[in-house]
Amino acid sequence: MAGKKGKVMHGNGDITKAIGYIDIRVFAHATEDPSKVQTAVRNLLPAELADPLVFEKTNCTGHHGNPIILFTSKLTDKKLLPKTLEKFGKVLGALDKEELNRSLKLHLEKGNLYLRFDKQSAFLGALKFSQNDPIHLKIHFKNKTAQEITEISKQTGLLP
């Protein structure tokens, strides 16, 4: 039963249609400079997406009454979204790619790829995965199976 499901995507044109949007969430704690947290997020992204990036700001209160700012943003420029995965593919280290490849099932759910990047490393211009107080990215793929998302991730260099 050959058909659409078995089709392997080639070329950037197909990838352009694959990604619907990218949601970004990050917390700036009382001890952090909010502008540096925003810079860290921008450093993750290609310049074409980073420069016009606008954050929505929500003031929150931590467990001990400390002020926390939640910054969120949604990237929707379908032509540029694949460049984000390509940048991750170029800048991420081999160990992070291998770890993502090993644990990919834990990062995929209902057409979404969830990635968490280290804030401090991103601020310094490096990309590294982290579970501790990270920058959260949800990359939404339109009508893609886990296998198709894996294939796209390999094509962009995000996976080895």
C-alpha cells in the first residue's frame, strides 16, 4: 500500500510546509536580567527570526514569593522556520544530537517536538540541551508522524 505515508521528503520546499509554528517559553527569575534571558532566546534562532522576535511578558510569583517573568513567543514564518532546525543542526554538539537521537520518543508527542536548551549556554552563543531551568521550544509539525519528524530532523542536521 504505497501512498502519501511512505513518501520521504526531499528538498527545503517540503520541509517549509512541514513546520506549522514554534512556541517559545522561558522564565526570568528575580536573580536574572530579563534582557539577558531574551538575548539567550534570540541567540538560539537564525537572525531573520531573532531580530523581529517579540515576547509576551507575564508576571508570576515563585514558591517563596519571588518575582518571576514568563516570556513567551510564537514563530509562524513558515519560510524561515526550517532555518531554526538547520541552525540547531549546525551548532549543537555531537553528544547532544546523539542523546536526542537515543531519547527522541520522549521528545515527541502529537506532532510536536519538544526541546529544552540551556539558558546560560545560549546567552554565550552556544547550544546545549538542559533540563534545569531551560528555554522551552515546542516545534509543531503539521500532519507528520514521528517517523516523518525524525526524517526531517535528520535532513536538517538536528539528528545524526
